[in-house]
Amino acid sequence: MPSKFVFALAGAAAVCLAASGAQAATFVGYQTAPNAGETIVTGFEGGPTLGDVAFSLPGYSLSGTAVLFTGSTDGVSAAPATSATTRDTTQYLSVQGGQTASLDTPLLNEISFYVGSLDGYNSFTFHLANGSTQVVTGAALDALPSTDANGNQTGFTTNGRLTFSFGSAIDSVDFGSGSNSLEISDIAAIGAGSFVPEASTWALMTLGFGGAGALLRRRRAALFA
């Protein structure tokens, strides 16, 4: 992906997707750089198969029937746009109609994808550490302000960085598309080492700390009685 980062604050939209269970989903048009704290884990270099894609960090692997693509072919796949007049010139992931790709990851607090020409029939299925599965479709993302899922190949509202976080760490993601195509030119993430526990987890931790403190106070009182 071109290193030039074109950022427009007006294109940012962060909302809760109650229907999908997502804690937060954010889209920023033409944002090629990772978010603060994220590391780019793959730009889909390598190949020719998904299993040969190079990752910058351990614990990641890619499999499935999707393909690695360069450039654009009408009706098949369009390179993600990085401005109204420029496109990614490197290799990217193309999930064409009926195809899938599965990304296994270490536990993640946050993950983001640079997507091209977002469509309503694109889908992201997140598998979480708490055993739940959350599905977010392009049609659902279309409801976000400043975001469209109409397949525009160069538009600011259809080409940009999608970011997701949940109430539990992410351990894998499946990409799907009902028709041609879902295009992703890089992936960035934040590991779960910085994961913020849910409110219920904080409550249990507080009870645990309180119990431990009470026990220590009783033992200390007994020693000095």
C-alpha cells in the first residue's frame, strides 16, 4: 500500500452496532495508516497461495478459497482506492463471490482492515475468546454516518480503514462476499496484552482484591494480638 497517509477527520464515524454485538466500529475514508497503537501485520505480500502470505508478527495465518490480486479487472476485483485518483498498486486480498478467507490471530484487543469499494454483500465474522461469534455485514456498516456500502470504486465513503473492537478479545476473523468482491489491502491490530476487561470482569476482580485485603488484615491482626 502507498505509504502516503491521507486523513480526513470528517470521514470518521464511530458507533455501537448493537445488532451485531460489536462494541465499536469505526470507518475513516482513505486512511491508509494504522490507528494509534496498532501494528501492520500484513499487506498480503508473498504468495501465490493464501498460506504463503507474509506476516510481520507471529501467531497469524491465512487460509481459504479467496485469492491474492494485483490491479483491477472489471466485474472481478477492484484495487482499493487511496484517494479519488490513486489506488493500491500492491497485492491485496480479493474475496470474490462465494469465496471465503479465514484469518487466525493471537488474542487481539482491536483489529482494522483497509477495505476497497465496500459492498452490502461483504461480511466479517469475528470469533471471540468468550466463545461467541459476531457477524458484521456491509449492509450494517452502510448505516454508519459517512459510510456507504454501494461498491463505489474510488469514493471516500467506500474506501478506507474499518476498525473493530468487542467486549472480548478477538481470536479469528472470516471474510466472505456474496458477489464480486471484498477487497482488503492491509490489516493492522493491537494485541490483547492491553485489553480492557468488561465491567463484570472488573467487578469480580474488585471482589477478589477486597477479599484478599480482608484476609491479610485478619492475619496481621492475629499476629499482633
